[in-house]
Amino acid sequence: MSEIAVIGAGLMGHGIALILALGGHSVRLTDSRPETLEQVPGLIASALDTLRDAGAVAPDWTPERAAQAIRLEPDLAATVSGASLVIEAITENPEAKRTLFSELDRLCAPETRIASNTSYLDVFPLIPEARQSRALVMHWYTPPYIVDLVDVVPGPQTDPAVIEEARQLVLGLGQVPIVLKRFIPGYVANRIQSAISAEVYHLLDEGVASAREIDDAIIHGLALRIPILGHLAKADFTGIALLRHALANASYSPPPARTRSEAIDGLVAEGRTGVMAGKGFFDWGGRDPAELFRDRDRRLLALKQAMKQVGRMEGA
């Protein structure tokens, strides 16, 4: 697929456009908000600076080259005209997506593949019936040009050949496709992250440990082993019989489902809403949020390169 359209130029959309361009595709990018589209060149230039500094892209990947590979289009019809694949990356609002899919049905050629980057919504009931065989989910993680995981998910009527095309596309980007058998909200990684979050908020609200101590436990305990073993391969090293005993003894009880957290409510009430506000669980020292994101990305790239050198352990 050489001509790809991305609808939605926000946090995910511009990053998806960039990874597609780096993979050799011609990309058209649009957004319903002109001010969002205007921010794209600066965001892509900053991302390319980080990637070049880490040696993750060739030096000739300049903002000028990116501008040639990623065409910004204010008009939806011009964006999708002739595209073999359209990727929807707009707000997680069912009615907004339904309206867009209806427009795409009217504007796109019959053979056009339509993919959604949705994180949690089951978009297939929102897509016109005539498009079902060529509809799928392609879900990237932020930032898409660093995190390699991409969920590829069929709908009830999706042609298996369309899923295989998408899988090959992701492989061609140098990324890692996970093909699910069916849609499930959050896919695999986000569902596991949600389970971790439920326990973390429980520990915070119960006063068992501080935010710093919880993150230390994750970084110095869980995270050290996960890059080389994942979770199930680590279980092999622990011993399956021991895991069986742990289950039988009910040595862990998950926290009750919750729709709010006292710790989170308190932070929001204080205006500590995260990096963009300068403070969240931690005080980020008044640093420019853009610099903090660049610093995060530099560290992610360094870790990614180190992980490639170390390699993973896996059985057959």
C-alpha cells in the first residue's frame, strides 16, 4: 500500500503518519480542526530530531523530506481520494466515528480498506455494512514512531486477506503486529495495563505505599525481567507447579472494581494533572513539557536499542 490516508492529526494521528512515511509510504493527513493540522510540522520536526539524535533514522530524514512524504490536507475528500488504506484516528466518540465512517463510505472507492486506531470502542457496528469485509482495527501505541506494538483486529465479517495485508504492512514498518482473533476492548497490552492500574490505585488509596515506592517496585522488580521474558516465559522459569499452588491457595485477591480513586481525585482537585501542568504524582520541576516528552522519547529509544542488543529469551 503506497497511498495511505490518516484522519485525525492529534497525538496519535501525526505519529502514525510519521511511522508510515518512514516506512516508505506516501501519506495524506487531515484534521477537522485547522489549528491541529497547523501544529503537525512542528511536532514531526521535533520527533525527527529525537530519532536522528538516537541514530534511529537516517540523517537525511529532515522536516523538508517529511513534508514531501506527509501531505497535509484540509479537505477530507482530497485526503482519501485514491487511498488504498484509510486510518481513522479521531476522538473516541462513537457518534463522531459513525459520522466519519458514513462519510468515508461515500467518498472512498469500494476496494479501500478502512482501519480504526480506536483503543476501546467496538467500531464495527458503526461502520456501514457494505464496508465490513474491508474494515479492521490497526491500533498503535504512543509514541507510534518508537513503540513497535500494533494490534491488528478483524471484525465479524473482515476478509482474512485484509488482515494479512495489514500484518505485512506493519512488518514492513519494522514493527510488531499482534493479530487478535476478535475485538476485545483494550486488546492485550492495555488490558494488562488496566489490571496493573487497578492494583496500583488500590495500594495508593489504602496507603500501603507511596507513588515513588510503587514505581520503584515496578521499575526494579517487574520491568527488569519483562523485556527479556515477557510474563508467560517468566512463569516457565518460576515453575508452573508453583504457579498452580499459588492459584489453589488463592494467595492473591484482586482489588474490588472501582470507578474512582481518592488519590487521583485529590491530585485533580489540586490542579496536579500531569506533565502538561508541571505536576502530577510527581513534581516535574517547572521544565517545559515539550522537553520532558523529548527526554522521555530519548530514553525510550536508548532502552529500545539496548533491548535489541540483549535480546529476548523464548522457547518454541
